[in-house]
Amino acid sequence: MNRINFISFSCGILFGLGLAVSEMTNPMKVKAFLDITGKWDPSLAFVMTSSIAVTYIFLKYIYLKRKNSKIFTEIKLNVFDFKLVVGAIIFGVGWGLVGFCPGPSVAALSDIQINTIYFVISMIVGILIHRFLYKKL
Amino acid sequence: MDNFTPFSAIVGGVLIGLSICILLFFNHKLAGISSVIGGLFKFNFDDKLWRIFFLFGMILGALIWFEFNESSIVTFDSNPWIILAGGLLTGFGTQLGSGCTSGHGVYGIAKFSIRSIVATFIFLFFGMLTVFIQRNLF
């Protein structure tokens, strides 16, 4: 394992651990956050706020001070379009239906359950359909 | 709000944030999970291995926690057909909208990207709407 892959693996462990600790790997917990008119559980908002805070501090005080932060030039900033809006709507409906977004669904594979495997496989099929339609293979 | 767990939510969020920062700092890669997965299905063979290591790391990270906390569980309220439909929409939607909860919701918002803020509000709104319809109209 070279350095890049070791760091990727370690960051993956950290990410998966964070999702499991905050119970975002449990679709019912996520749906309890989305269910604002029912027995609302605001936990997910705390997960997002704290992860945004850490990332914001890092970007502002460490990463953006470096000259070679090339990742910022690769991403189109501040342009929102039809694809962004429709994509977010479709994802939102999928997220609400099950309570899984991509990260937690992968991390939840560790608790081997057929429903998680169904979700991840159909998510990959969804990705492939997008690749096929937009010829981005 | 008897299921509210602010402490573990904040600890988990900090770990996720640290993961994003460390990966960006050392590897110049974004831990937006839909793009980490999406990149596996493109024809650029030199850019695949780190993604596989990251994803297996995620599974291992969650496994470590599950091993020590038997109360941490993965539970569903949907039947397999709904789950298949949800996966399909999640896969397609995150690729079309180029991001999910991590890429837009955490990293994008931390960067004050208007695109990401718009996308996050939209998928949050439609997620809530979907749960509302599912739980109140069916």
C-alpha cells in the first residue's frame, strides 16, 4: 500500500467511524430527522453543523493559504443549472424513501443486511444509467 | 425528541469533517462519497485504487463501531422494492446533481458554494417531503 492509498484508507475509516458514531448508518435515524412533522430528531443537523465547522476552519485557516490548492479550480463555482436542481430533487426523493445517502449506505454494508446490499447495487445501477445517458464512461 | 443524540452527533460530525480535511490536505481529493463511488465507473484506470481503499475503510470504520456498540443498528421501514427504487434514484440523482450530503452538504457548504447550498436545500426539502408523504398519506 503506497502513501496515497494508506491515507485514503485511513480517511475512509475515520469517515465510516463518524457515520456509525452519529448513527447516520441507520436509515430510521435519518428518516427521524427528515420527519419534521412527526417525532422529529434533530441529530443529523448537529452532524452536518459540526462537520461543516471543522471543514470550514480547515479550508479558511489551512488549506486556502496553500498555493497548490488545485482542487478549487477543477470545480465550477456558483453556477447552478437544470442538472443540479433536477439531480438534487431526484436524490432527495431517493434519500427520503429509504433514509440512506451514498456514504452511510456503503458504511452500513459492514452490518451485513440484504436491504443494504439491495440499496448499494441499485445505487450503482443508477450511476451506470447516468453514465450511459450522458456518455461519460 | 426522545431519540435526540446531540453528543454522538457532534462527535461523529467532527470525525467526518476531519476525514474530509485530511484527505484534501494530503491527497488533494474530495471525500464527496457520490463522486468517490461515481469515479469507479469511469474509464480512468489510474484513479481507481484510492477510491476502493477509501470505501473499504468506510466499511471497516463502521464495523469497528458496530463491534463495540451492539445498540448501533441498521434498521429500515421500507420494503425491498422501495429500497431498490431509492437506491436507483440516489445513484442517478447524485451523479446528475454532482454531489450528495457529503460533497454538497458538508464540503460545499463549508466552502460557501452557492451551487452546494442550493442543492442541499433542495434535497433536504424533497427528502422531508417524501417522508411526509410516505408517513402521512399512505
